[in-house]
Amino acid sequence: MSDKPVKKVVRKAVIKAIEKTPDSIKEKVKEEAKEKAKEKMTSELQSKANEASEKLADAKDRNADKVHEKAEKAQDKVQDVLLSVREKLAKIKEAGEEFQEKISSSDNKDTKKLKGVQNIKGVNNIKSYKDVKSSTEIKSSMDIKSSKDIKTLGS
């Protein structure tokens, strides 16, 4: 047997009871219903807010763990880079010290002496066409042979 006929009868009875109840009782029921609805809504909102704060706290903890892991990895990488830079600088320092020793050693007789400012030639030291020893070295345009002056093989 289905519940539909019973539901219809109960519904009609409730509607008749509501119609016949006095207005003062209706007002009290309405106020109580409002208060119950408010309480229910606030409790639902609080439970949702609590769930959201729990989820947020979990996400915060996970992110903190990730940040610490990445920070440790970054620290390791930076330390590796700094160690390699330190090694390279040590090699450069050694090379510099060796170079300094080679330059400053007075025992080395094969070293060449560096020229100073006095050894730089000035404008007066540059030769011009007038400084040429003989006039035969410089030819004028008249001395240049033309195609007429060139002997051919057959003649």
C-alpha cells in the first residue's frame, strides 16, 4: 500500500488545524520558526566556516612543507655554486702569484726589457718623399712606361 493517501489526509488535517488556530499562536509559531531557521543557518554557516578554515590550515601546512623543501634544495645548489667559484678563484690566485713571480724575479736573464715613453716615435721620425736617398727610387708620371714602350715578342 502506498503512502500517498495517508499524506493527503495528514496534509488536509494540518491545513484545517492551521486555519482554526488563533492568531496569537500563529505569531508565536512564526517567531519560533524564524529563530529555529536562524539557529540552523548560523550552525550551518559555522560548520562550513570551520571546514574552510581546516582546509586552509591543511593547505598552509602543505605549502610550508613545499617551501622548506625547495629552500633546502636552493641552499644546496647555492653552496655547490659557491664552492665551484671558490675553487676557480683559488686557481686564478695561483696563476696570478706565478705570473707575479715571473715578472718580479731578477734572476731571470731572458726577460725582455719593456720600452718606455721615450721609445715611442714622434711625427719628426716619419720619413717623407724628401728623405729618400736617391731620386731614382721615386718615379714621376713621365717615367712610367706606356703600352707603346713595351716590346712584343715578335719584334
